[in-house]
Amino acid sequence: MVPSFRDSGEQVQRMLLRAKTILLVGASSGIGRALALELAREGARLHLVARRGHLLEELAREIRGMGGEAHCFAADSGDRSRR
């Protein structure tokens, strides 16, 4: 079976993510967490940022358990003047 153009595009995307370093803010839960796991599956090196450091550490352990690379940075990237 010949792969479709779409399949070829997905393979190229995977190759482009392999060994790239990505800074992901808001990675401790929800969409950010799901995106981190997907990027890790594709071979990206991740720098994970969120306020809840303990959740980042759990996520990093999960990524490392899959053979991925993840580094955690607990930080608040919000605008304090708007609080």
C-alpha cells in the first residue's frame, strides 16, 4: 500500500520534532499536559513551565519513563499587575 500524502506529511512533522527543544508554558494540566506527552512521543526535548511544580515533576517522570527528556521550571508567567 502506498502511503497517502497526509501520511507522508505526518512523518515529516515527526521528523521535524525529533531532537528539537520546546518550551511549554502551562504544562502541568489540561491541554498543556496532553501536548507535552504528545510532543515527547514525537521525540521533542521539553522544558516544562507551570506554577505547580509537583505536577510538573510527575509529568516529567512520566515522560522520562517513556524514554523522553523533560526539564521542569516552576514559575508564574502571569501578569501580576492585573491581579
